[in-house]
Amino acid sequence: MSQPVKIERRSGDAIDTVVLVREGIAEATITARADGAGLTELLGKAWAEVQALGAQILRQDVFGTPAQRRSASDILADICGSVDWPVTWLEEGDSLGERLTGTHIYTVSGPKVKRLGYGGQIAGSIFSDDHAEYCYIGGVVGPDLQGDRRQQARDVFERIETILGLAGMSFGNVIRTWLYVDRILNWYDDFNAVRTKFFEERNVFGNLVPASTGIGGGNLHGTAIVADALAVRPLQGVGRTRIDEVISPLQCPATNYRSSFSRAVELVASDHRRLYVSGTASIASGGETAHVGDVAAQINRTLDVVQAILESRDMGWSDVSRATAYVKHGGDAKAYHEALGGRGIAALPVVLTENNICREDLLFELEVDALKSVS
């Protein structure tokens, strides 16, 4: 008889680790925050946790990378010896608020990990378990780093598709994307039109529209967009894994106002469930911005919406395995902490970072992953 699944959590020194343990395999998400320290200390702390787990890194995202300093990738290589996994580097915002720097690392122990190289870099990691094959893609930019930004967006989606092809997958296997769009407020409508056209051509709307975060953010490549993706292909004949769109109880579908993503997506296996909640902001039920100009109210509206999605899947804040909170102004970090405290929400495994949201009047956005065992 196989052993039951376990979900292990540990926290300390501004680092949180959540591990899904099954027979012969352990998947972990490591969330580390600088907490006043520099980039070298942050990355060193996170690497020490990877080593403690005896794990292989699938993908890493680094938020708040200073643009004016020694190459961040050199710092990481100095710490780790070599870097053979996808890394997405995102620059810090320009405000004078709290310095917001952190990293998310996805790891696995047990199964063999295959690396996918493309465009002169490691672009993906793939492994399988008894349920499915999983492909983590990161740091994707287009071939023309200074080209027309709409073409850069198109190129990024096509490159994701090409990388998936190296894994024997297609874009139809994508369940989650992260799209970091430089100067997002200047061209979000154009970006969305590119994404929608690509999705129409690939019949994404006829199948599963991925959960997504589309957020402002510069990157160390200086490109108009850099992207991550997660793709999952349930194993043929197993019949124990399904992937479903999850409707938000408090918001209309984003496709109603021509933004091409699902509010959330859930992966259901025989022994556990994974919920991926898209970047969520203070959007009213009809699609308009709620609480314009009031950051505290926007944060609380966002928390209401995310909580309703969690509860719709019989989950709660204690099931969150990874989160990223985006504030438009770094000084609003205090309002975020106060909102969580006012609700009695224990500290989340979260990176808090400064980014423009996709509308000028939005001040906050939150994305979460959650994890729960199946009895």
C-alpha cells in the first residue's frame, strides 16, 4: 500500500518552505525575503534551504533585483557553483518605500529532472510522477530584445510553445502563466490583444484558459516582457488527474472584459489538490475597479476575493503554499501587513514586491497557490 501524502511546513529567518511529500517524491516551494539584507544574503539563504532539502531546482524567480550593480546572475553562480535551471530576474520599483526583495524557488527530490535548453539558456525543467508530467518554464524573452513590443509579446508566446514542444507538450498543456510586462500601463491593451489572438489561433478558449498574472515589471534583459509558465500533462490511461477552471464567487470572468485568463485553475490528483489563483486585484463583480484611491479598501477587497476562491474549493489561508503580493507604491507595504493582521491571517509564504498593476487606478494585486491532501 502506498504511503499517504503529507504536507510539511516550516518557517524561520524570513524564509518559508512548503513540501508535498509522497512515496518516492517531494516537491517544495521555497519563499525567501531579504528582510533588510542584500541580494547576496537573500540568495545564499535560499540556496542553503535547497541544499538542506537535497533537492533539484525546477525554476527560480527573483524580485527586486537592483539594475545598477554587478550582474545578479554572477552573484547566483558564485553562491551555487553553477546554475542549470530557469531564472527570471525582475527589477525593483522606483519608489522610496520599504525595500522589497525576495525569491520563489520550486524544487523536487526523487524523480529525474530533464532540462530544456533554448535560445542559449536553460528555459525549462520537466519531471513526472504517477499522475502527470510537469514542465516549469522561466525567464522567456523574445529573440529581438529591442524590437516592437507587440512582436516581443508574440515571440514570447511562440517561444513558450517551442520549449513545450521539446518536452512533447503543446500550449494546450499550460495551466498557469506569469507575464511581467515592462511599462504595462503604456500598452496593456496591445499586449492583451496579442495574447488573445494567440489564444484564438491555438483554440485555448475552446479548452482550458490558463490562470495568469499579468503585472508591471522591468527585467535585467531590458525587454518589453519576460514570462514564466507551468504546463501539466496527465499521464495517459491513469484517469486520476484532472485540471479544471475555478470560477471566482465575487468577480465575473476576466474574459468578460477581454482579459484572457481564468481566475483560478485547480489540479486534482488522487491524493492531493493544487489550486492556482491568478493575480487578483480590487475588481468589482461587474469588472470595474472598486475603491479607487483607497489602498486599504483595495487590499481588503482583494483578500475577500481570494478568500472566496479558496473557500469555494474547501481551502483557507492556512493551505497557501506560495504567494506574491504586488503593491504599486512600496510605501503601501504597511497597509498590506495591517490588512492581514486585522483579519487574523497568520504570516503567508509571500514575497511582497513593488510593481505597477494593469490599470492606473489599481494599487494592489495578490496571487496565491494552495495545496491540500485528499483523504
